[in-house]
Amino acid sequence: MKLNVQKFIACIVLVLLINLTTTIAADWTQAAQNPFPSKIPDHVILTWSNNPTTSQSVTWRTDTTVNESWAEIAESDDSPDFTSNAKRLNALTQSLSIDEYSANYHSVTFSDLKSKSLYVYRVGSENNWSEWFQFRTANDKPEPFTFTFLGDGQNALLSLWSRVIRAAYSRAPETRFIIHGGDLVAQADNYDQWNEWFLAAGWINGMIPIVPVPGNHGYYHGHGKDRYLNKFWFAQFTLPENGISSLPESNYYFDYQGARFIILNSNEKIEEQTNWLKSNLVNNPNRWTIIAFHHTIYSATNNRDHKEIRNRWKPIFDNNHADLILMGHDHTYARGHNIDPKNGIKDPETGPVYVVSVSGPKLYDINKDRWMDRAAENTQLYQIIHIDNDVLNYKSYTATGQLYDEFDIRKNESGLNIFIDKHNKNIPERTFKNTLNKP
């Protein structure tokens, strides 16, 4: 009888523990998905505002009661004793209020770091700290590296886009940064959507620097008022201000281990960016040049044509040895070569390779004007790009991990780049007609 009583008490305790755990888990899940901030830091994100070899910027969010916040940093170590050597830096704090939403955003730029070194950091305030994150600084010399490109996420960010950024990280955890090709969310002033974007990426944002490109959905249309880049952009991203002065933090460049990355704002001030772009290419000491912007040089879907961008920027790409152009906007996949503007003929021996891609679930038909050599409809993708001395290897994967497209660009000492198309011709192009989820 005594044993049965003990069993009964144990069962009661077990049931109470299960209920308590379930309640805590439910509360945690609800808190994690709440777009409104708390005293605990969230939306932690790494970006660059200066040299990737010696600096790293971090931004995070709290509620408006937290007016003083810090970041702590130390060189990483296999022992947890690194915490005793952590250096504390005061954060810059700015407030953001939109409708019923209000938050404080805090940022710190770690400087005077060692190149090619692993660091650990955390952010927060007294009694309210994030976990410790790690990041690695760039080498100050050319060295092989990998980076990731994601086209528009934009819609169903937590439910459907999340699998793509997580698959991309799982495929290449050694990736050194992620370029987002614009339209990160659908509505620039919607805090629920930005919260979903941060939840979908999770701790990846705190470990891998993010390189955001401004898209048209990043602009607030103001219900008839002037368009302007949304306030969330400036609050939650700490970016370089080395572009034209009228487009701070949305037109910029950085150098990384032998490659120059140029981010253009294709939404406005196209002409003003043109001279800056040319100067940036002419005065480029790096072996490789990768350029990213949102709108397309050649449309990958129907009823779109960005003539001003093509007419002003394409000749500069062609004449100044740009290697790879990464774009979004058209919600489909297309990869192809330069087109001779005089006769419309593709010439695989000149000009950069153009890529249009999409990572989110909003998808369009492919353009019937087939300038592209490889295309896909109704398909979420991510791109893993590796640079090793004279070879740039590009791989595009579907959301389920199928290698859908691949090519090499090889530097040629005697002249123009050599392009090698490596995609598997036995894998048919994905179209709305031959995919399972045809609407």
C-alpha cells in the first residue's frame, strides 16, 4: 500500500511538472513571437560599418525603458574563462516609434580588432544580457572564402522563408556573410513583418554578418506622401556611409579578402550613383568585383524593364571588369551572360554574369524573352559562392537542397574571364508546368 501511495504521489508530481513545463514553453513561444520588445535584448544582428578586418558592428533592440546598454567582447577561447577578459563598450541608443510600436535600438562598433581572429560578444544591460555570440574577422590578405546570396524573402517570412535561410546556413556554415538582395519584408513600416524576419533567421544574424540591399518594398510610400527608405532600416542596421552622401547606409562598398563588394540603391538617384560606381571600379585594387542591387538589368519576368539602370550602369560594368551581378525583385530565377546592346546577341566571353534569384514564397512566371541560360519558376533558392584565388565557384540550390545551377568564373591572365557552365543538363528547368505545386 505504501508503495502505491508513493507511485501516486510521483505521478501527481510528474503531471504537475509536465503542465508547468508546457505552460513555460507556451509563454516562451508567445514572448518569442511578440513583435513588441522587452528589457531583454533581441533582434541581435551583425553588420559592417567599417573595415571587416579590424571592426564589427552589432545592433539590438529593447523596450524604451532601457536607455543605457552595453556590448562586451573578448577573444574567443575553448575555456569559458574568456568572460573575465571581456571589454565593455557603451552603446549608442536611438528611439523608434511607429503607430503603437516603440522601441530603443542600441549599436556598438567593435574596433581595433585583430584580423583573421575569432571573437565572442554579448549585448545587454544589468541583469538582462543576451547569450554570447561568436564572429570571425576577415584576413587582411587575399584568402579563400565563401559567402551566401538570398533573393527577396518578403512574404510568409516565419512560416515559409525561414527554411531557406536555415538551409543555406546548414549547407555552408563556413559562410562569412549573407547578402540579402532587397525586399526583406513586404511592408517597410510593419513591425510584425520585421519581427518575423528576425525570428526566421534567429541566431544566424548574431553570428554571420548581414549585407542588406535596399529594395522597393523597403521604402515607405506614406499614403500619398514622399517615398523614403523606412525608419527600421536605419534603426536596426549599422552600415557603411562610404557611398554618395544623399544615400547614407543604402549605397556602400566593402573589401573582403581580395574581393570588392559594391551595394547600389536601384530605387532612387540612379544618375548620382553612376559616377561613384565608376570611380569605385576604376580605383579597385581587388582581384574580384561583385555588385548587388535590387532591380534587374535584364528582366527575368514579364512586363518589367528598368531602362535607366541598364543604360547607365551596364556600360560601366562591361568596361570596368565587373565579375558577378546579383539582383532580386523579379521573384524568379535567371542566370545569364552579357548581351551585346548593338545586336542583342549573347557573348559569353565578355561582361559579368547576371543572376536574379528569390528565396521567399512569392513567385512569378519567367520572362519569355530568354536572355538567361538557366531559369526556374515556382522555386525557392539560395546561392553559395566561393572565391579561391583565380576561381569563383557559384552554386544555386533549391530549398530542399538540390544543386540546381553551377558555374565557374576563372581569371585569365591573358585577357577576359573564362566562364565554365557546370549545371547538370539532365535536371530539367523548373517551371509552373512541371512543379508539383502548380497553382
